[in-house]
Amino acid sequence: MRIGLGGRPVRGVLPAALALTVLVSLAACRPDLTPPGAPTSWPAASARLWRWQWQLDGALDLTVEADVFVLDPVATTSAQTGELRALDRRLVCQVHVGSVHPQDPDATRFPPQVRGATAARTGRSWLDVRRWEALRPVLADRFRLCRGKGFGAVLLADADGYARSPGFPLEFDDQLQFNRRVAGLARSLDLSPGLLGNLGQVAALEPDFDFAVDEECVRLKRCAKLLPFVDAGKPVFHVEYAGTLTDFCVTSVGYGFASIRKNRTLDAWRLPCPAP
């Protein structure tokens, strides 16, 4: 069943003349939007100065004073991205490239043979990243959704299945090849690729990615692994979920990261570290 405006089922189609009138009226009401940078650029001089927000849960807060927004491309509307673009915000869509959830709109496009073990915490099933020909079309459409909604960059999530228990005998090199392919696919669709986590491959993947996002490197004492991005003049967006700003800001800002404190749910709330 198709759902129309207001959440009501669409039970028929409009007559052609009426449909044309509606479309013309909507087009007349649509504001002119400045196209986003495609792909998003990340000037090296600003690498540690970006103010950023990461929100995947709850009503999107468009008023947050941040330069960079990492958002869910499915839940975020084109109207919301339009408002943010009008404020010159850089927009990053988070895409799960190495896993699928039963509730993903495109879940049925992944054949059973590419699905592996299911992570108990998230309910997401790992994908066999060696099956590039099967995964590429679905990932390309996920990226096209991002571009269609006005995002200029993509954050690759679950790009570290080889280091988990994916249900496949994935090797380091299998994951490395896949991640490089996905980064190249993003670039071919005018999206700047970013890497989420996967610290074990940061040194090898830095040349292929434009930015990195990390969770809790201060608490876990592993921030030094992200230095290849810093040394290359690329931004590292870092989040901690526990402690006060004084507990981690000195360390993370000292490394050259753009750091914030967030709830684990990644709702709208945030506390940014002071700019260096």
C-alpha cells in the first residue's frame, strides 16, 4: 500500500490535468536552494575547528550551532536538508555498508547468501563484503538517496566486519578491498567518503577517505590510531558518551580532533569541547 500526505493510504491516482496543476503549484512554492558542494570539501586549515552534530534519534533539531551534521538519510527529509543547506551546513549521511537490518527499506534486495551472523545488540546482519557484485547496486542506490536529498558526504558504518564475528571467513584484505571500493563508489556519485571506527585499518585507508568519525577513543585509550588522518590535514570527528568535558577534551583536542559529548542514543543533545 502506498502512503500519501498526512499518512493516508493512496487509493487511486489523480486525473492527469489535476495532477499537473498540483505539480506546478508545488514547484512554484519550492524555494530556490543553493546546490551543496559535491563532494563536500574539507579544507585542511579547518580540520580541527569544525563544530559538529551527530543525530540519528528523535526529532531533528535544525537550530544546533554546528557546521557539520551527520544524519540518517532515510529519516531526514529533503525539506530539512534544504533548511540546513540554506545555513551553509555540511551534510553527512550515515550509511551502513557492511550490514543490513530487517527494517531497512531495501532489506529484501540483499539475497540470503550474502547475509551472515546477526549482531545481538543492533539486530543487524553482517554482509559478505567479498560479494561486491551483489552489494554494489544496493549500496549505489543508498548513496543516490543521500545525493538526492542534498547530502555532500557519506559516513561508512559497519565497515569492520572482518574484526567482528560476521559469520564469514573475512580476512583483513577482504575488508580493505571492500572499503576502498565503497569509497570509490561514493566519489563516483559526488559524495565525500568518511570512515566510522575501524581503527585497525585507519593507517591503510586514510588515503582513500576524507574524514573519520570515532567513538570513545579517550575512554578506550586508542586515540593515537587516528593520527594518520590528523597528519594528513583531514578532520577527525570524535564523541565520548561518559564523563565531563574536562575528562576528555584536553586529550582529544590535543590530538587535533573535533570533539563532543553525546548520549548513546545519538539524540539532539550535545556538549562540544571548547575550540582550540
